[in-house]
Amino acid sequence: MSFSLADIEKLAPDQASLNAASKLTKPSKWPRLEFDDKAGLYWGECQGSGSNPYRVVIDAGDHGYKCTCPSRKFPCKHAIALMWMVAGDASAFHPAETPGWVSEWLGRRRKTAPTEGPSQAGAPKSIATAGRPEKPEPAAPEAIRQREVAAAKRREKTQAAIAEAMGELDQWVGDQLRTGLNAFVADATERCRRIAARMVDLKAGALGGRIDEVPSRILTLDADEKPTAAMIELGKLVIIAKAWRRDPDDAEMRRIVSTSETRDQLLSDPAAFRVTSTWEVVGEQIRTRPDGLVSHSTWLLDLLSPTPRFALLLDFHPASTGRRESAFADGERFDADIVYYPARSPMRAVIGSRQALSGNGENPWPKPATDHRSDQLRDYAQTQATSPWLASAPVLLEAGSLALGPRNRVWWQTRNNDMALPLANAVPEPALGLDLERSVGIWNGLRLELLSAETRVGRVSFDD
């Protein structure tokens, strides 16, 4: 069986869902569209507002569906759009082997007879009107001019508010130094919460979110390390304020302080830095922030670059929605066009387009920056020199192992034991002493959060 437009019309929960789905029926919205004709399965990845795409699968046999988005409508707009494309023109789908996440879904569900969809009671639904564009009345020249003037005034007002925020931040940092770092550490949560709220009031919301997370980066350290970490965090805030004043319109500083470009703006920017390559998912970090949002970081490693190159896919969702299914499997490899946000040290990115792996998938990780101890963290040092406001950066480390040190802390150490880095995350006991040929982690100057490693017995994951 397959999908007809009449089937989709019946399945849709309401007209609003059809209207929303009509905007997602362009293949350009889907970095990945594939099918298994024998199984009657169609699946794809739809890029939403965040960095991580939603994974969608539909079963043409019984009209079953699954999407990783948090929508409470069933089917959601992504599933409806995928059905719509299958019913309209399935030529955009490419034959492929059923991926693991689709097979897992099939194993969990029970097949039923083809459904007729929700009850027809209520407001009528029509596919014919869903894709019909509205024709707004053309604006008069005077109305356009007034909107431009109003927009300019809003920008000016926002800039003035942020400038005031930077002044208050400088004063607040000075107050923390005058009262002493030990006093700041003892009361970091409350002090940071107050100034973070003030940043939000003055249109510097992104910076406020960063300040709100400072205590979590300090209070997990040993007592003798906390004052040093506090000094580093306060120093970075001063650097951010100075960099913003130097160029308030700089895209990177605007993203750090106030607002970020949308995904559509980034993809439509011809000057954006793009890398087309084969990538591996080397780790994920999932954190609940003090503001009630969950940050989901997915780290990718470029397997074709001669030197280490990473990409960070960063997404946020309310903690109240629960843990979302990841759009990627740990260790997964794929070909993709990655588009980076403007930055001195490009790291955060989105996926422009994605394809199934074209080669044999046996590309090794690139070599670390150097095999010499003195330059083990060279890339990190260069990143800090270029972008000193960054709290941490990914590193690719040479051959080493994990060992238990004082205070039962686990350390990563080089093979000849001439350099060691303390770990921030716990690792399973069997990993101690395991020979790690290459490792990927996030280094913040004090702790290494190990994500994954290559070993003689295969790939090992250490992330969330």
C-alpha cells in the first residue's frame, strides 16, 4: 500500500497541521530522504529550527509513523509532510538499507490494519487549501518607510541597553574582585543569578545565560582550584565586554551577548564557511541549564581533514518536555555539507545537506596536532589566543591511557607518562589501563571531558 492525499487528509489532526506540513514538502528541507521499497518504509531527516534534525519514518503498509520532534499532535507536521511527498512525488527518495533507528522502531511497534485516521468530527480539513499561499496586500511606500524607521529605532534602543549591560557587568566584576575570590565562590550561585537576570533585562540574554552557568563550572572543582577557575571566568566576561564594545555589530559577539542568526539566515549567507566531507559523531553532551532549558551538544569530527577539524551541532529544548531522542547514533558516519556560524575559531555549525556514506566508512581519525608533549594542547592554545572568551574547546589527543590518581580522580596520560590531564567525567572501571590510540575530549583548561576513543578492540564512548 501507499499514501494518497485523501489518506493524509484523514490522518491529519487539524487544518493547522496540514498548513504547517505544506511548508515542509520541499526536498531542500530534508537533508536525507530514503526508502526501502520491499518493506514499504520511507524515512528522512527534517531540519527544524535547531541544529539537530528530526528523524521521521512512515510505514506505507499500515500508515504508521514516528518522529523525534516534541510535538503533541499525532501525526506531527513532519510526518504529514513526509507522507505528502511520498504521495505526490517519491522521486526525491533514494533506495537504501534500513538504518538502525528505523529497525529499532519497527521492533518496538505492533503492526495494525491500515488506519482511517482520526474522527472526521470537528472543523473540516483540506489539503487543497493547505498549500495555497496567502497574498498580502502590497504595502504603501510610506508604510515601508515607517517600518524601516521603527526597526532602526529598535536596533538603536537595543544597542543602548546592551551598552548599559556591559557597564553594569564591568562594575559587578570589579565588586567580586574587591570582596575576594573566596567570598565569590562561596556565594557564586546567588551572585551570578542576580547579574544574569539583569543582563536579560538589558537585552543581553545570551550573556546572561552564560553567567548563570558559571557556578556549575566552578563548584564541581576541588577547593584549591575554585579561586583560579573563578578568576578565569570573570576575566572572560571582561574580555567579552571589551570585544563587544569594539564592534557591536560583529556576528560572533552578537551571538555571544544577545541573539543569534537563524538557521535560514546562515544557510542563505554566501559568505558562510562551508565544509563538505565525511563526518563521525564523536560524542554528545546533554546538560540541564539553570534557566530550565536543556542544551544538547553533538560533536562531529571531519574524517577527511589532514588536521583535526570539529563541528558542534547545538540545540535547546525545555526540560519539561523530557529527554529527546538523539538525531544521531554515537559513532555514526555520514557525508554532509556543514555550514559554520561566523566566528574567529569556527566551531558551532548546522547541517546544510546530508547523504549516506559514499565510501567504505573505514577512514581513520586524523592525526593529532602533534606527537610531542610540549604541543599536545597546541590547537587549544591557538583557539584561546584567537577566541579567549571560549569556555572550552575540543581536542584530539595522541596515544595514551587512563589511570587512577590521588583523590580517586581519573587522569588521561600519554603513553610514556610525561603528561597527564584530569578528567571531569566518570569512566567505567574496565577502561582504566586501556590503551587508547587516539582520544577526543573537551578541555577547559582545568578538566578534560572525555567523549570517545579509538582502541585496538574498537571504538569506546565515554559521553552521556
